[in-house]
Amino acid sequence: MSVPRLRLGLLLWLAGMLGAVVMTVTMLPQLFRTLPLPAPLWVVSLAGLAQSSVLIALAVWAGVALAGKVGLHAPAFEALAARRPLAPGLGPQLLPGLIAGVLGGMLLFAVNRSAPTALTQLQEHFTPPLLARLLYGGFTEEILLRWGFMTVLIWLAWRLLQHRTGALRTVYMWLGIVISAVAFGAGHLPAASMLVGKLTAEVVTFVVVANSVFGVLFGYLFWRYGLEAAMVAHGFAHLVNYIAALL
């Protein structure tokens, strides 16, 4: 069934920007309490949001243009865009997303407890609010890394290696999942460097490997169930980790 691309893209962009706005509003003031401001806070905030809006728009456009060609979908967003009932698109994704979120949250809690000392000390003084983690992780990062980057990688494999013939081979799907997961892990290094200072081999390995494991999980859910399953799992993992840390 046809899905209005412009409406689908707008819905995904708004979801991604919601997470970006909340993260910017809640984290920048906390960040610049300990770091020098290169410009007034409102200027830094607007610049960051402008950059985020462009990156999210590019990821959304790539996914809208290419995801369907390689069998990837966002069933709930597509249903909303086509003004169809939401339940048939979202329902089958909820249980796998919730199960993965619970398991992922328990793993995240265990991983955080074994983090290098530099990161453990940082977490005591600099922790994103739960709402920011839920929205930025669940919406923004999944749109950027899975809907955008992972889709492009898989489409390129199908286009260049498989020459657009037949259904996408499973090996190319896994190639896209793993590469995007490693990129997801490496994408956390600039923030870690800014906050920790010098990046040691221990910190780099921990940040990249730990986040890559979660990236593989979310990529698999996107492939097998839909983008929203990855979003639910990502957000719920942060929620479970937050609750576990309070106990």
C-alpha cells in the first residue's frame, strides 16, 4: 500500500528533533558548568540544533528513499503517514521490543558497573536526565543510525555487490547491522573525549565495544520487526537501567 513519502519523512524528522531538542535543553547547561563556553549558551544551543536538524533530515531522507528497496520498514510511522490504524503496524513490534529492552537494560546496568574508573567517576557528576535518554536514544539515535546510516549501507551492498538482483542476501544485512553498530559505538567517543579528557585504550575499547553490542541488537530488531521495535528496545533499556540503578 502506498505511503506518502513527504508525510512519512516529516513525522520521522519531528520525532528525531524531539529527542535532539530535549537533549540540548537538558544537557548543554549541565555540560558547560564545567567547560568554557565558546559563545553564549543560546548561540551554542541554536547551532547544535541546526546541525542536528540537518543530520536528521539527511537520515530521514535516506531511509524514506531506500529502506523499502531492501525490505526495511517503519510500520507504525508508515501507518500514521498513510492515515491507517496504528495498532496493526505497532502491535507486532511491541513484545520483541519490550523483551529486548528489558534484557538490554539489565545488560546496560551490568556494563555500567564494570566501566573504567574514568567513566564511572564521570557518571557520578554528569548523567543525562531520563527523559533525554528515552527520547534521544529511542528516537533520534535510531533514526540517525538505523533508519539512515544502516539503510544506506545495506542499500549500497545490494546495489554494488548484488547488482540490485533478487532479494537482499542475509550476509549483506548483517554487514550493514554490524558496521552501523560499530559506528554507533564510535560515535560516542567525541563526547567521551570532551568529558573525560585524554582517551585511553581502555576507555576507547569499552565505549566502542559496549555500544556496538547494543547497536547490533537494535539493528537486528529493525531488520526483523521494524524501526519502532528498535526504538522501543532502546528507550526501554534506558528505563530499565535507570530503575535498576535506583534499587
